[in-house]
Amino acid sequence: MDRKIIHLDVDAFFAAVEVKDNPKLKGKPVIVGGGSDRGVVCTCSYEARKYGVHSAMPGFMAKQKCPHGIFLPVRHWRYQEVSREIFRIFYDLTTKVEPLSIDEAYIDVTDIDESPLKIAHFIKAQIMEKTGLTISVGISYNKFLAKLASDWNKPDGIKIITRNMLPHILKPLPVNKVHGIGKKTSERLRKIGIFTIEELLQLPKEYFIEFFGNHGNEIYDIIRGIDHRQVKSTRETKSIGRETTLKEDTTNREYLRKYLAEFAKNISTSLNKKGILAKTVTVKIKTSDFEIHTKGRTIHHHIASYDQIYNLASDILDEINLEPGIRLIGLTVSNLSYNESQQLSFFDSL
Ligand SMILES: [Mg+2]
């Protein structure tokens, strides 16, 4: 049986909250962030988008494009508050919720005995009633298509992509709509004359592996509407980790520490994004003779910050004998808990 996957994305979230809190701003070009010349735009209202302003744009540029724009400071705490209300609506329906950011999530409603369209309308109505905001909803049988659908007619959109719409619905889309094809890759594709999914569909499978490397198979499948990725409920996550095989075996502790620092940063971002705290930090190594050793430490309080994770990992590394030469280093946090008050504090990653 096909899965029922819904992708939800609040429209112009930060700006929408500002308008909601101050109705005088309604219909005006509201720009959150970017008020100082060195800052960047976080979100802007659709009215501001008409002038070409978009998120991540430097403030001075936004001012040039939209001189009469209303620039507001970023009120993180307030967006978190509203975000919690929105996610409560999702969690009331199912535990299969995968947050992607403060205002965006996948939910898997396969087990709910109701049409996904009805569920989507219900969610939209609930969000409107409780927060006054609009959300765009995409429904399909996998994550890629659901996300594509929610983007279809923003704002306040709702769109279903069914099996019989494929492949024709995908064909005219630009390649950067494909999950796994970013800016750089689209540019590489453009150089060889490939702009749309239709053109991509004509390439043989071997070419995908050659062109995209590890992701080749995945991208080959995804443009055919095949995507088996599960909706990963963060509440079922047991651990979060990163590891890498080194180019050369090493006994250099400082060199390894740099990797731990990078992993800690990565993991901390991930924890904060998902509103998770950890108690155990584990360092993993593989020696040049392929033996795997792990060493962990569990502390009494919960942590999520880069400093806390890195400092523990660094202490653990000091206790490990590097003599045989290390070929792989990894860092994992586990013993996770989902702190409601921490839930959805995405901002450490912004
Ligand atoms: Mg959004």
C-alpha cells in the first residue's frame, strides 16, 4: 500500500508572525532581519518578495530593492512560541513527525484512517484558528513529491501529487527542484545543456553514477518518483553521530581534535534543530589494523551545545592510545531526550 506523506511549510513564517502580532503591518512589505547593513534577511512577506527581496539577502541590498520596506528585528523567542503551537497540532495527530526547521515538517499519516486531503484541511484550519497563520501543504506517497507539492502554489496552498501524474508532472521542472541537486550541481548540469528533469530522464543510469558520484542511484530514482526515505520521527532517534575515514592513518591528536570539533558543531546543530538533548558522548576510532574501539562518557545533565559536546569528546580523545595509527574517527551522542521547553529551538543553527 502507498504511504501517505504530508509536507507542511508555514508561509513566510517570521514575517507572518510579525503581521499577526501587529495587524497594522498587513499588506505591507515586512522584512525580518537585515535591518543593519551587515545583517541578512531572515524572512520577508510576500509583498516584499514582489520587489525581489528574499531570505539570506544582505540587508543593504534589500534596502536598495525595497526602500520603503518595514525592517523588523528578529524575535526568536516569539517564533519559537508560535512554532510550538503549530507542532503541537502535528503531534496531536501522529507521533510520526519529522521537523525540518522551525516552521516545516514531514508527517506520515499512513496509519490514520482518513483521507490525507481531509487531514490537510484540518491542519490548515487548526493552524489558522490557533495562530492566525497560513501554511502550504503537499501530499503524496513519498517525501520528495510531498515537498515538491507543498511548494506548488504557495502561499496557503494545498496540492496532491498522485502516481498517475508521473512522470509528466515532473518533466518540465528545472533540475534544482530535485532533492539532492543543489546550486552547484545544477550549474554543472547547465554547462552540459541539461536544464529540466525531462532532459535528465534521458540519461542512462551509468551516467548518473559518473556525474553525481554516491548520490547517482538516488537521483536516478527520485526523478522517476521513487523515494523510499522514511519520515524519521525525532522522538524515535536513538543517537546522532558523524564519522569519517581519514585520507591517511594518523597519530596526531590535534589533527583528530579538528575532526571532533567539526563533528561536534554538526551534531549540535542537528540536536538544536530537532529539539533534542543528549547525555552520552562517545568517540569511535578504527585503528590501522581495522580494530574498532569506542569510548563514551555519560554525564548527569543534558547537553546540546557545541562547547559541551566538543569538550567531552576532546577529553575522551586524550584517554585513547593513538599509537597503532588511526584510520577512522567518529563522534556520537546518545541517551537522548526530547525537552518540550527546548523543543524547536532551531536558532543555534541560524
Ligand atoms: Mg516556511
